[in-house]
Amino acid sequence: MDSFAATRSRMPDLEDRIAADPGGFRVLTGERPTGKLHLGYYFGTIRERVRLQALGVETFVILADYQVITDRDTSAHVADSVRSAVLDYLAAGLDPTTTTIFTHSAVPALNQLMLPFLSLVTEAELRRNPTVKAERAASGRALSGLLLTYPVHQAADILFCKGNLVPVGKDNLPHIELTRTIARRFNDRYGQVFPEPEAMVTDAPEIPGLDGRKMSKSYGNAIALSMTTDETADAIRRTRTDGERVITYDPERRPGVSGLLSTAALCRGTTPEQIAQQIGDRGSVMLKQLTTDAVNDFLAAHRRRRAELESDPAVVSDVLRGGNERANVIADSTLAEVRDHMDMGYANAR
Ligand code: TRP
């Protein structure tokens, strides 16, 4: 069994434990602010965070802004992406009075945890990390020191607040494994401070992009939550389909058609096969029309709330100021505890 299958098989038991004791869990999860959040994010993670929040699990959402510059040499779009993500979080139902939304660049003590953590891993372990390898290959450039060590930074993101539950995508599982290793080694060496966090994966199907590949900001095949209805229609119209009149769900042979069917099905809460049946022999034009309506209907309330929030320029900065403040209090206290355990607490307040 691979680690994804293994993690997935633990989910029913985890759900039971969460339902029995939501206060026993602290969720830390988040993403790199590299562009606009899209439908894939919504179904894959945002909806899940809102669900956990509703169950009463304390939730932290990190916008990992320093992680953007691991593999690119500009921070030009970070600020816009951060603002846009906060608006989407709020519109989707994350409540900033219970959920802490913050950026790791604004939390110095979190970043300082990286120093003792780096001492607990070897260069060979860092070089073996499959995501580091994949991202290095994808970037087509020399491995930066920050890219090589970002899984350790991610461990600091999680452990600064003693997060014990981390909802992540499949590709992030090695980082959670490394976070557990770092927690264990720290505790063994200096005494018990950190939990060994558990990964959580959803069984939401991976949403295909408009071309049938995984929906991704970098493939240009995504439907952003913040698009207008017209932009949505345009993006869907541009999808490469085929001339066959009868619409069928066949991801291998008809990736474009099937991507649209999956998108429409998720938005309508049904299956791609059912949507295909509904369209029958009315071809791609009909499929595109139906998918556009499904997406625009599904996102209408989200977009309405988002526009309202956006009309008040103070909303985003207020949320981030509050979240960063709360994260700093927690990070300062964890760092003081770490220094104490390392016998470096000489300057801590008594
Ligand atoms: N690496 C994650 C991603 O690319 C983003 C991330 C940064 C994260 N820090 C985290 C996710 C801590 C979960 C927990 O999507």
C-alpha cells in the first residue's frame, strides 16, 4: 500500500475520533499564494476546512508566502494572491473569529523554529524528498537553498502551533512524514514539546482542469472562484472538445469532454455519467452551455459574498492583522518553550 492509500484507509477512524473529541484536534493547513484560488481548491480543501470549523475543530490557515519564492525569482504577485485568497476564504465560510488566517512571513518566531529543526535533518534526507525533486525538475533551474529546505519550513508552519491534524494533498504527504520525524527527534533530544501530526486526505475526486489534466493555476486550465460569469463562459468555451455528437464520460479518450462533465457533476452534486446521459447526442456546444450554467449557479452565492467583502478595503487587512497577531502570540510561546527545553532560556521572562 502506498502512503496515500494508507493515509486514506485511516480516515474513517480519524473521523470518528474527531466527532468524539473535536477539541482534541488543532488543524493547521494552507497553501502557497501563487495565484487565484480555483474550483479544484474549493472541492479539494476549502470546503473541508469549513466542515472542520463547523465541527468545532480549532483551525489555522496559513498563506505560505515565503514558499512562493522557493522556485521563482519574483514576489510580484504575492500580495494580490494573498488578498484574493482571504476574500475567497471568507466568502466560502471560514470565520476569522474562530479560524486563524495568517501569513508565515509575519510571524518571526515561527521562522526561527527552522534553525533548530534544520539541525535535526540531514542533507541526504532533504535531497530525497520527492516533492523537492519534482519541483526542482519542473522549475528547470538550479535548486535554491530555500527549495531544498522548505519541507523543514513547512514543519515549522505546522509545529509552531502544535498542530496535530494537517489536511493536505497527496503530494504533501512526504512533508508530513518529515514533520513527524522532526517532532520525534526534537522530543527525543530535548524533551517532549511537539505532537506528531497526522495527515488528513479527502476523498474528493481530484478535479480535472478544462483540458482534462489536473486543475492547476500553472496549466491555465482552471476556473477561478473569483471569475465573472462571462469569464467563466469564455474559459469553458475555450476547452478543447471533439466533434462526436454523443457525449460520453471517457477520461482516457476524451479528456476535454470528460473534464467538463466532471466539473458540471461536482457543481450539481451528481455523477459525470448522469450529466452525459442528460446531454445525450446534443454535442459539445450543449455540454459547454450546461457546464457554464452549473459552475455559475454553484458559485453565484460565493461570488456575491466575495464582491460585498471586496467593497470594504479594510476587510482583508483586518483579518490578516488579527490572524497574524494570534499566530505571533502562539509562536512566541512555543519558541520560549523550545529555548527552555534546549537550555537556552536564559533570556526568557521568569
Ligand atoms: N506546501 C503546501 C502546498 O504547496 C503549502 C503549505 C505550506 C502547507 N505550509 C503548510 C500545507 C503547512 C499544510 C501545512 O500546497
